[in-house]
Amino acid sequence: MKDYLKRDEWQIIEEGFHPEHNRITESIFSLGNGRMGQRANFEEEYSGDTHLGSYIAGVYYPDKTRVGWWKNGYPEYFAKVLNAPSWIGIHIYIDDEPLDLAQCKVEKFVRLLNMKEGFLQRSCMITMHDGRQLTIHSKRFCSLSDAEVGAIRYAITPINFSGDIEVMFPVDVDVKNRDANYDEKFWEEITRKITPGHVIITAETRKTFFHVCTAIAWSVYQDGTALTLKPETVQRKKWAAHKITFSVEQGKETVIYKYATVLSSLNYPKDQLIQFAEVKVDGIKKMGFELLLKNHSQVWTNKWLESDITIEGDVAAQQGIRFNIFQLHQTYTGDDERFNIGPKGFTGEKYGGSTYWDTEAYCLPFYLGTAEQRVPRNLLMYRYKHLQKAIENAEKLGFKNGAALYPMVTMNGEECHNEWEITFEEIHRNGAIAYAIYDYVRYTGDKDYLLEYGLDVLIAISRFWAQRVNYSEDKKKYVILGVTGPNEYENNVNNNWYTNYLAKWTLTYTLESLHYMKDQDEKRFAHLVNQLHFKKEEEQHWNDIIANLYFPEDEKRNVFLQQDGFLDKELITVSQLSPGNRPINQKWSWDRILRSCFIKQADVLQGLYFFEEHFDEATHKRNFDFYEPMTVHESSLSPCVHVILASKLGYREKAYELYLRTSRLDIDDYNNDTEDGCHITSMAGTWMAIVKGFGGMRVKDDTLHFNPFIPAQWDSYSFKVEFRRRVIKVRIAKGKIEATLQSGEPLTIVVAGKQKKLQPSELLSEVL
Ligand code: BGC
């Protein structure tokens, strides 16, 4: 755990330069706008430890899979979000000495992420080798009001000298991925256009042939007046820059602006990219930095109005939740059905920017609660559109009759993971995709979605489960063999309780939904069963599986067992491990991890969280008490689920401890891996930890329920939820809950077990 960043309600602050943590800071202070983003790299050249990273949603490369022993069924490639052309460079030279924070003496340094208005800021005072001193103040953002735009304000003031400064404004397409399988570079330059006003380069990705056009323009001001400067052009392979020289006077500030636009062939015809980029970059330069920033900040103001969570009395907790919400908005805006939510967003390369089950199991509730219905619906449509590919994925593995296996890792619907036993055998992801349909319909009441799109997906997934089980003569039960559950610290196990439960539930829900369709619209039902060749015998087979699927249980302790044989392990608790052993995934051999009882992330407990209402409280308690002490939470997706269960069970201190862990996972670098990027998908879990955990929010029978408590450390907390065309604000203080209907029709809610009517502009206040 690290503790070098200052606590503040609206900002993340690095005071004093910490080059030893630079990669971590670069991840945490990343910027994004749903379409593009970048790590918090410096504008100047930096020869110290850094991971340069800029990314563009949907622009990827299928890197050929690299393995020792090829197995049938292996995906051909592992998709990678591409480290994309960089527009942020402002390279400074004084008497040919580059301004490089790794080489100069950094006297003062503050790096700051302003979450309220959405920009990255840095102030430093520097002494160069020859004793010249200067200050720099930079501010940068990726615009949320125009997702193709980024801008930088960069001010320099010489402290003890006057003289010439040379500045370069590069566009750099000579970038590479750290995670390239064969150390290749993935970009080829197509064309460049350099005029006195701009530098523009179009580059193409290998294999996928995306075109990305990056155009920059700049201006320089002294005493509020723009300098008229004639740039020289510096050109290298896959790199071009304008170079200017101007005089600076001791004590006087020079302000440099750099404007950029990034356009891609996802949205423009390839042959017109340059024209569009040129017009666009001229337009934004004319608008100027302050207006661009104002428009961008206005979008943030609106986003915070809709989705802020306030916490009084606990700055660390407040900073944590705001950071999580901030990064989620930077990653996904829901405007484009083609995009999804990579586990690292625009903050790093790990997980290749691909879509995982994280979206359905963790992110969907955040968007259900904070965005218009079209946003979570878009997330479901993404999978609906990949259904045919999921059927093909299953066919490649020998499944038939329209059975679908959704990929564990995907960019375009094809499976593209790079680990066999761990990732590939996590077939539970198929269940999460079915569960998301249920979760969406339960929350929104949009049953049309179920009839129009959802059922096709459910039937295909159910067909997969029905073929994936086999009948064990020994057990006289159906079993599911050779899987990996959510707990990736066990591979290739039999009868993972969670997976089996999801399989049974999916079959049941699909049949219920089919019957619902039959009741609603007989003709439509007939058409669907006819089109999908769904026969009575298939339904009978599913019912037989539902009635006879095997679940491992421990009768003595009366708990569900994570998988067959779990009790053969030496059952010890995490508290018995000395701190030097953790995180075990960095300290232990894989062999030792696999045979230990330690659990990476919620597994049986994930099932209890999904299907809470299927089990009584005593069952929740027994299983939580058994599994929580063995859980190391080395997946970011784990603590949030435990917060929700701990809150329900009244384990308030545990819930609070795990809340801090999930919300400050990256800020405090709990798992020692933030340098790879932030854990974006688990950030939605942090939102759930407050709203579903502490706030006890549930939807039952079309009604919102709240069963809240307040952590002892807090004075109050509040959040807003969108629910069926209404916005409800909920505030919980010591001993009371307040709710107001901020927009929409009156609504009945259930607060701590009592039904209450919410009327517009009336404050509902209840003693807890
Ligand atoms: C987790 C998976 C998750 C993946 C991407 C892994 O560490 O174990 O459940 O899908 O990260 O976030």
C-alpha cells in the first residue's frame, strides 16, 4: 500500500515529485473522454521511468497468440488496444539542453487531477544544469464536449535569466505497445501534411487497417499578445514537429497553447480524414483554450449533478468514490454502441482494452443507476450484436444447434484471450451475460427488450449449458467438468458451485421468459420457436437438468463448496499469513497458489450476491463467514461484492474496511499493480458498494427498496439514482434517511421495510 498522494475531496494531488512512483501516478492521473485518452505523461521529454500511453476506443490490433504448446480451440490472436499516436508533446530546449525532469533538479512540484472540472495540472520549479531556473505551469484535458479534441496550456517563466527558448510541437506515430507479443510496432505512416499552421499525420494500423489522423496547431502569447512566429519543420520517420524559437525575459510568463484533434476511420472516410482534421484543428484553435475548457467543464458539471456521491466526515472515502466515478465517466459515455468498457480504460495496456464479463457483472448496475436507459441498453445490444460470433465460437469447440459461448475477452465478438486454463475455461461469463439481461429488465421494467433481443441470447446461452453438462452415472446427477470459476486461483476444476448455479438459473430464466412471451404474444412465440427450432424435447431436457444438476456442499458446515474437493485443502485464513506473503500472486509460485485455499475474488459469494433472494440470511452468513477469511481480494472485482454482503449481514466494520479498499484501490495501490493502469471496471463495483451495500438499494417487484446504514466514520452520505424515468436523491445521516423525487412522476418506495410515497419536491424523512 502507498500513501504519497494528498487527500482532498475533489482533487488527487502529488506534492513533491515521486519519480519512483511515476508509472503509478501516470495511471491514476490519466485523462479520457470515452473516445480517446492518455496516461499522465509529461509534455516535455522525460528520460526517467515512464510508460508513454495514448489510446483510442475501438482501434485495436489482433496480435498473434504466443504459446508454448498449441491446443485445438486456442484463439488465433490476442486483441490489443493500440498505443496510439501521441499529440501531447511540448519539447523545450534552453541552449540545446532539453528540459527533462529526470535530468534537471526539480525544486518544487505539484501534479493535480481536478475531478470537478476534468483536467490535469502541473506546476514545477526547475534548476537546469547551468543553474538557470524556471517555472512551468501546465493544464491539459481531453474534451468531453467534443470527443475528438484535446488541448494544453503550458506556461513558462524564467526566474533568473533572460534568453532564447526553443520549443517543438511533435505528432508522434512511432509508438509501440509494451505488451506486443513479438516486439513489433503496429502503426505505418500513410501520409503527412505540414503547413505553417499545422502538423498532421495519418497512420494506419497493421492487419486491422484503421486510419487515425492526428492534427495539431499551437500559439504562443506574451503579455496577452500572440507572437508571430515562423515555424521550422523537423521531420523524422513516423514523427514530425514544428520548431519555434522566441526570447523570454526574466520574471515574465510566456503561455503556449497546443491544440489537437484525433479523427479515425471508425467515423470518417479514410480519404477525407486529413481535410476534416485540418478544418477541425483550425476551428478549435480559433475557439481558444479557455472556451474549449469551459465547454468541457460544463459537461463535467452536468455529470456530477447526475452521478455525484457525497460523503461528509471522511475525506479519504469521499476522494475514493469521486475518483472512481470520475474514471468511469472518462472511460465510457454510452454514446456509441460499438464501444465497451476495457478493464483499464485509457489508463494502460493490460487486458488489451477488450470487453470482459466485468461489464455485465459489475459495470451495468452503475449505468442503470446513473444514466439514461439507452446507455445500459447499449451495453446489452453490444452482446446481442455479437450473438452470431458467440455461436461460431461455440461451434469451433464442438457445440451445435445454435449454442453460444460468449468470449471471455473480446473486441469484435471473437474470442481473443491469451490464457487457456484460466481465462478460456471461465465459462461462467456466459451466465453473467444472461444475468445482465435479467438485471436490466428487473431494473428498468423494459420487457420489450427481453422479447425483442434478450430471448435470442438467452436461448443460445441455455443451449450451451445444456450441451456443456454431462450426466454422471456415479452421482446420478448432471455435472459440469473442467472449468475455472471467478476465483482464478483454482483452474480446471469440476462443479464450480457458482458456474453450476448460473447454468441452472439461466435455463430456468430462459424457460420462464419463453412462457412469458407465449402469454403475451402467441404469434411472436410461435415465430421464435419455429425460427430457432426450439422443440418440446429440448425444454424437457432443460427441465431435467434443472431438477438434477449437482451442487457441491459441505453438510457438516452447511456451506456451498466452491468446487469438488475444496475441503481437501489446508483450510487456513488470510490473517494467518505474514504480510510478506502478499499479494500472493506476486510472492508465491503458481503451483503453491493453486493448491492453497486462498481465494482471489468472490466466487460462491458472487453467486449469493446475484441470487440473494434465493437464500435465507443464515445461509448468507454461514457462507460469508466461511469464505471471507480465506479471500485475498487480489482481483479488484472482489471487495465490492463482499461489502454488499457484509452490509446486509450487519458486519459494518468489515464493510467499511473493504469499501476503502475498493474505492482507494488505485489511489493507494493496494494490490501493487496500479502502474499497469487503473482498475476501471471495479470502479463501478465501488459505486455498488455504497448504493447497494451501505444504502441497501434493491429492486423487488418493480419497487425500489432502501435498507441503509451509515458507517461510524461518516456524518452523512448521499447519492442519486435514475429509476424508470425518475431521479431520486437519497441522503443518509446518523439515525435518518431522507429521499426526494427530483424529477418524474410520484413513486412508492420501500424504506427500511415501510412503504412510502415520494411526491415531487416533498422531503421524505424517516428515522432509522
Ligand atoms: C479477474 C477477472 C476479470 C479480469 C479483468 C482478472 O484479474 O480475475 O475476473 O475479468 O481481471 O478485469
